Amino acid sequence: MRLIQVSLQRYIREVEPQLEAAQIVIIDNIATAQELGGSNNQLNGHVVMSLVNLQEETTLKNGSNYRLENGRTVYQNPPVHLNLFILFSILHNQHETALQLLSRIIEFFQSQKEISSIATPGNGFISKDIRVVLDLYSLTFEQLNHLWGTLGGKQVPFALYRARLVSLEPRKRQAEVPVISEMHWDE
């Protein structure tokens, strides 16, 4: 999520230089953020990124549990492919400004179909190549009611995105053995 935060923050800074907040896009629980106060909220003027759900991509579940690496067979559980549902909520006293920030978020993700750690300079915190594809995720009015009711807050301008195919690979190897190169029969 930090990769998305850095990329979106950089974009909003470029297109909206008049915004004063040092950190416009923050990662926080929107339910907690709304509890911090009303119009004098310290998060006023911010875009709050919240993880509201995650889902396993079951179509990619049947991967192999071994691979060849430097002439050896490495046994390791296959990675888990996840879809993250990220809620971008805009907390701002002025509704028009909140809608303007919302349009900038949608504009950014429309122009950046894929965000990667290689293409995002200055991320400094991600060691391996990560690629995230974000799709706008629409909810019905009933689902909206359930979402904001569950979050325990009032509805604010927001956009919900599904970050597709975020892979988490275990670091622990189950076994490592040499490759079988010949077989002998005892009769």
C-alpha cells in the first residue's frame, strides 16, 4: 500500500501544488480517522487509504510447489495471490475541494493502470519488484450502506479500488535437493 501512497502523493502534488498539507495521502483506518473530530479534524484535507477487504485469487492457486534453481530442486509452497480492496476517502470541510481531490484520484489511476516499484522513483522501502494493477470497483447502494455502516462513520467522497494480483511468497523453503539426473535398476 505504501507504493500506491507514494505514487498518488507525488501525482497530487504535481497537479494541485496549492494544497498545503505536507502529507496529503495517508494510510489509516477511515473508521478511526472519522472519530478524531468533526470540522476541526486534524485529518481535514487528507486522502485516507484504508484496506477494507482482501480476497484470494483462486484461479491462480494451483501453482507448482517446486522449481529448479542453480541445478537444484527447491521445494516451496507457491505464492498466495491476493486482491486488496482499498478505500480512498477524502476528508475535507469544503465539499467542492473534496470532489476535486476525488477526481484527481480517479484521474491518476486511469492514467496509471499499473504501478510498480521500479517505475516509482524514491520509494526506497521495497526491495523486490512489485507490480500492482488497480481497477475501480463499483458498489451497489445496498453494498455502500453496508460498507459505511460497518465502518461506523458517515459517508464522505470516496473511491474503492481493487488492487489485483498482489503476490505474497513465503520466504521459508520446505526442502532443497539435487536434481535427479540418472536412475539405476537393481535386478
